[in-house]
Amino acid sequence: DMTIHDLDMARFILNEEVTHVFATGSRLVDPALMERLDDHDTVTVVLTTSGGKQAIITNSRRATYGYDQRVEALGSGGMAISGNRRPHEMTLHSARFTNRAEPLLNFFIERYREAFDAEITEFVDAIEGARAPSVGFEDGRMALVLAEAALKSVAEGRLVAVREIA
């Protein structure tokens, strides 16, 4: 239920269609509940595109230290990082101390307020005919296809070609 958003975002960042998915899943936080729900609380998903680009997604239902969501994009031309929100970005490190002990800020509603506002604005603009939406049915469908491929990969312990699902 969480990873599908990351699959959707990965398609956007990769800017190529994903052709293969490999995923593993564990039941570590509450094994009995996860078994009963036939779900996993900790997953790793590797996506590969037709051009050989890769994305690695790791998710866990429990991060006891705060709402941890980071994105790193590494390529031949450099790296872009969107890190966690913190009270400030000043970092101090010495042999005896680091100030990174403060908790991560925000839950998803606070963290993504600006994104939610932009989504609502685009939705209203599309309804009023001001512009076409930047995403369409196929974007949502492909996120679901990738999620199904990841589930199949976990269940069967193998690399899954997206064409098996799509």
C-alpha cells in the first residue's frame, strides 16, 4: 500500500518504461499480522528499464526514529538528493558528538502539503479546461502493473518481466 507511490515516482524519475522487476519481502515487524494479511512489512524492489537504468526502492512499515523518506538519483552526470526534513540543515560532527540525534520532522500530510496543493490546483485547472493533466490513466495503470509484478516476484522468488503482467 505504500510502495505503489514509489513505483509511480520511479517511472517519472527514470523517464523510461520499466521492463523487469525483482522484489523481496519480509515479515519482521508483526509477522503474525503480515501472515494473516498475506502482506510484507519490509520490502526491496529493483526496477530495470529497457535502457538499463535501475531504481532500488526499500520500504518498511516501521521507522522508529521518524518519518524517513529520501530519494537519491545517481547518474553519469552527478547526483540529486531529496533528503528528510529536519529542524535545520546545520550538521556538526566531531570525535565525540554529532547533532543528528534530533528526530525527523513531519508526517506525510505536513511533508507533502505543497505537493498536495499543486495536485489540487492542477486537478481544478484540468476540470476548468485551463490545461490537460500532466498524468493520465496509463500512469496509474503502470504503477499498478509494477506493484503486481513486485508481488509476483516476492511470491515466486524470481525476476518478473513487466510484459507478464501488462
